Amino acid sequence: MKIARPADVRLLGSGFSVGEALAAFNAAHPGAGGIASFCGKVRSDAGTKALELTHYDPLTLPVMQELAHAALSRWTLAGLLCWHRVGVMQPGAPIVLVAAAAAHRRAAFEATDYLMDHLKSAAWFWKRERRSDGWHWIQPRDQDHSDLARWAADPT
């Protein structure tokens, strides 16, 4: 049985520094053999002028915490960081930061990938982009659903 370690899970209404967050996470896990991370940013393709993420407050953070707990149960991790923005953001701004600290790289890579696939498709966020012709809702892509489905297999 894998022993769960602390997770830093946050739903943020304002910007954050990716560098500062990762530096603090690294300092909090000096014994980790490796840290894997992913930062998702607002793209500027398709003429995106802004991105708005809304959520269902009573459900979103608890679901994020459940996802973190599932990752901590599935892999042997020293720690986990999972931060997600809500609100209106400009192109280039960080939306999400996920990091996993582990003794070995594979667990850190897989935990980070697992969290991102679930946050992209299974968490309670709604996205819309503002372009020159107005606001447009963004739906998950088929690839997002395929990425999520690969985790359905029992890891044992």
C-alpha cells in the first residue's frame, strides 16, 4: 500500500508566479529524486483576447482534492501541487500548475499526467474565449476524452 503524502491543492481567483510556486515546492521536498511539472497557459491562437474560467464553487475544489488524493494513492509520491485559476485571464497567463515530487521520475511524470488529464475533462470548469467577434464556449476535444479514458484501467 502506498502512503499518501500532503497535497497543496488550490483554486485561485488571481494570478500566480510559476517560478515561485515551483521553487517553494522543490524546497518543501528536498529528499525527492525528481519533480515533474506542467504549466498550462492561455493560448493566443485563433485570435483569443481573453479566457474566462467559471466553476461550481461547492464542487470544484473538493473534486480537485479528490483527484490529488487518488494520485497520492496510486503512486508513491513525496508531495503534490495542483493549482488552478478561475476568472478572466489574458493570453500568456498561467491557468494551471501541477507538480509531483517522487523518489523516481516515472511516478512524478505519471501523477502529473493523470492530474492534467482529469482536470482537463473531469473537473467542474467551464471555459469560454473572447475573440474579435465575441465570446465562444470551449468544449472538450475528442482527444481530451481519450486521454482521460486511458486512466480507467485498474493500476494493480
